[in-house]
Amino acid sequence: MKSDIELTKKSQVKAKGLHIVTVCDMKSPRAQRLEKLLEEIRIRRDFLIKTGKATENNLRELWMSYHFYLEQLHKRFKTQQFAIENITCTVGRSVLAQRLSGTTTYTGIVNYGALGSSATAPAVGNTQLGTEVYRKALSSGTYSSNIAYLENFYTSTETSGTYEEFGFFIDGTGAANSGQIFNRFTQTVVKSATESLNVQSQVTINDA
């Protein structure tokens, strides 16, 4: 008869990521209006979290509003879109393991996303982006069953250039390389000062 230890090996938790990166032309007044609405949602979300007033319901409502406007923007003004699989990093997985076991050093909440310029292939041992160039507080986030949806919207005027890497961070601040990196993926994306960039990370947690 197999031992209990041998049986438990049959179920292993795995966090699998899919990322959708979308660039939009923002020269139209309509596109600029949608951009403003998306930023207002991010600011509102950030305020609720920082003041301790965020609830599951109002965060989900904000995510629905965010996607309502985002879908309009993508439908009319999308110029590029990429779908990329990623890895989750060991330090991020460790935070989840710590929370499950009662250690509360970190909240386990992804609160920042970042862009970088290093095309070095992602590795589970990454602790930060290769060369971080810009970061921003999370624009939107929610979950459905065992899938988390994390999003960052970078406006036309706040950053531009060629980006090679992307990542999301647990307990980050506005300082570069702060927080515990949760995931990292690479893709060459060129964004001008008249384009927006939305980075969505879908993280599915299930049996390997």
C-alpha cells in the first residue's frame, strides 16, 4: 500500500500566467477621454485601498468599469496586441506560502507593475526586473474562482520607449525594484508618446 506521503505528491499547486499587452493610438479626442476615465478609476481604487475602505464588492465594480472603458478603447484604437505566457518567481511564490502558513511579513497583495528594458529570458530565481525603467501602482484587479486578473494602464504621456520586460510586484512602493516580484515576462513593445499601453496578467492557480 502506498504511503500518505506518496499519495500527496499527486496534487501539486501551480500558478500559471498569461499576459495580454495592448498598445492603442491616443491621438483622437475620444481615445483621450477614455484614457482619462481609466486613470480616474485607478486613482479611485488607490484611494480606497490606502484609506482602508476597499471591499471585495467595490473593487470588483471598479474592475468592471475599467474593462467597460478599456474594451471601447481597444475596439476602436488598438494598434498592437501580444499574448505571452510567463513564469511566477520563487520570491513571489514564497510570499503566498508564508501567508498560508500564518507568517504575515508581506500582505500577499500585488500593488505595482513595472516596465523594463532587459530582454534577458525570465527565470524563476528573478528577484527584480533586469533593468527597470518605469513603475506604476496597479490600475485594476479582481479574481474569478481561482484566477486573478491584474492590470496596469500606462497613459500616452507618462512614459514612452522600447520595453522588453514586464513584471508585477507584491508590497511594492514607487521606488524602482521595491517589493517582492511575483511574475516576469519578456516581449518587445514599442510605445510612443501618443500611444497608451495596457498590461494584463491572468494568473491561474491550479493543480500542476
